[in-house]
Amino acid sequence: MGFWYPDLQLGFYCPIDFDIPCKLASSENSTPVFFFEALCVASAIHSIDKHCLSTRTAVIYSDNSNTVDMFNSLRALPPYNPILTSSVDSLLSQSIDIRVLHIDGSKNSVADALSRGKFELAKSLAGNLSIINFTPPRNALGAVKK
């Protein structure tokens, strides 16, 4: 997973090396892309206060329309509720207003490179990009399958 703050030239990366929620593991045969896209947006939300000190509004871009819909409607299927609840709790505690907007995947190249661990590509696309690791908020994961 990866996201970045263009104005700060700061990128974030998290390898997907953890278990997924039980309900997703039992209901889907393949890697749930939507789950990781939504978890990445939740992670970005949780990090806003830490890295963007004076920001009270933020725009987050995602190339996954299900993720955009979930955060704009504040409605999710039960396995995704912990992600949404965690995000809303963080926004309320930080007094931050966000908008999650759709962006074409071809225009989301820095975040795409970060999410794939292609750091040199991300740096070449974004100039003076610094990259740090992040851990998704654990309360967004719900019950996980071991």
C-alpha cells in the first residue's frame, strides 16, 4: 500500500504482509483489492494530523471507485465497517474535513509506484520525494484470520 502528500514531497509505504479480516478471507478467493485500497485511505486519514499540522481540510485521491463511494457515502459492507469507523473516529478527533475523489489510475502514478514498492520510480516521478514506512491503524482491521 502507498500514499503520498505532494505538497510535502512525502511518501508512505506499507508492505501487505498481514492477515485480512475473517469475513473477507472466507468470502473472496482472491486478494481483496478494495480492502487494501480502503485501508490505505484510512491510513492516510490517520496520518493527516501528524504530518499536515495546520490542515483542517484534505482531499484524498483514489483510483478505486468502490473506495471513493464508501468514503463519500459513509456506507460499507459489514467487513469494511471497521475501516470506515476508524476513519470517521480519526476525522472527528482531529476536526478534519476530507473529500475522497476518484482519479484515473494513469494519473495516480506516484501512489501506484509506492504501493508496488517501486521507490526509484516514485522518486523519479515526484522529484525530491522522501519515503517512510507506515503501519495501518489496527482498529481498522477488525477481526483477522490467522
